[in-house]
Amino acid sequence: MDYVIETRDLTKCFGPFRAVSALNLRVAANHVTGFLGRNGAGKSTSIKMLLGMTYPTSGSGTVLGHAITDAKENREMRRKIAYVGEDKQLYAYMTVDQMIRFTASFYPDWSEQAAQRLRRQYQLPPDRKVKALSKGMRTKLALLLALARRPALLILDEPSEGLDPVSIEELLQTLAGVAAEGTAVFFSSHQISEVERIADRVCVLDGGKLAADLSLDELRQDYRRITLGFTTRPPEHVFEVPGVQRIETHGRQVIVIARQNTNEIVQRARGFDAASVDVEPVTLRDLFLATVRHVQ
């Protein structure tokens, strides 16, 4: 498999605080990869290192085959990727049309046809100043400027932050369409439902470390949520078998998230006279909560 992003023990410290720790990340070409984590997990710092916006304390990485720590290679890499950050930095004094023409002047492979098609699709008024646009419209303009470049890789950091449900739906449809046309998409989010809608693969960052990396197909095929009901409070340790990701006890109910050994867990439950046993596929939310260390 070809990878558009690869990192090896990528680490970033701010004084004694380790924001990202020994990150070994691989993002496949021709895929939509979701980058999940709670606020402060290290997602934005990781993205900034990939883009050359901040220098790693240690470790290395490549984006589209270019070393992220080499200034010359980093400049070459950024010609081939597009980035939309959470803050959507745009020139407030320009109009939409001026912003499009200004950005187009930097990219020889700019597609004016794509830019105007997206402007009409997003209903962006060409003569309105950026500072007069709503947050949703600024997001759409930032996406237009990114996509009209026809990048090999699109990186987004919390792209749906502050958007209304209609705008979020348009964003997700756009990202799915871009991926279908061959652009790799790597986007961070803490909105699990959005990632589950369009991602082929998901990476979960927790406390600066990669806590999970799997395809959504793996999740649906291999993981199970086992809900067990008892007439008395059962001992949790009975269900601590290989493959168990998380065990929760709520009174007389036990919930087990497992990647394997489902049958053994069910047999053990019946051996303790379980009143009810329910086995169902795991959602991405279930996996996320089972993966992060501290659920709040």
C-alpha cells in the first residue's frame, strides 16, 4: 500500500510537556483517514509538524515522500498539498473574487473551472468581503481555495467547527467526492459521527500517543459490544480475556468491548448465570471511549 504520510517516533515537547509522543502514523493514498482525539490530545500539533509549521523535538516523517524536517523538501511538499485549518485564515479586507484570484496566482495547476463551480455550489457572493462572511461561508471559501489547486493530499484540522448541520452535510459530501476523484484526505475531528460517515480508516490519538489505527471495515467485522445482565453484581475480572478493550459495570449490568474471544466471554457469563446476553457490532463511538484512557 502507498502512504501519503508516514512518521517514525515523531515527538514534540513544549518544555516538560510532551504534546506528541513517539507517533508512528501511516496514512494511505486514495483513502479518507479520520484523526480522532479529545481536545488537547495532540492532533493539531501533529498536523503542524507534518506541514512544517512547527519543528519536532525528535523523530522524523515524510509527506508525499518529502522529509518534513528538510526545509527544501518541505517547500516542495507544500506545493502538492492543501491545508484548511480550524481558524480559516483569510484576508478579511478582500472580496471573495479577489481572494480567489490572489490565491490562483500562486499555483500553476490552478483550475479556474473548479473554482467557479465550487463558488456557485457554495453560493459564495463574489463581491462580498471576507470579513462579512459567516463562519460557514468562510469555511466553504477556504475549501474552494484548497480544492481548486487539485492537491494530491488534503489536510483539514477540525473543518466542521462552528458549522450548522446543513453546512456540515455539504462539507462531508465534498470530502467524499474529492476522495472519489483520487485525492487523499486526512482530517482531524472530535465529532465521531462525522468521521464514521466518510472515513475509510481512523487513527485515535490520546495523550499525544497513537492509541488505535484501524479501518472502519475492521471495526464492523471484528469488534463486538457484549451487554450482560445479572441478578447479582458479577466480578469484572472474569471477563478479562485477550482481546477485551474495555469493561464497564453499571450495577448488575456489564458491558464488554472486545476484538476477539466473544464466545468465551459469553460462555463465562452464562457460567455465572447471566440473566441476559446481547452481542452487537461496535460503533466508532464505542471504540473511541474504549481506547482513550480517561472517559469524562
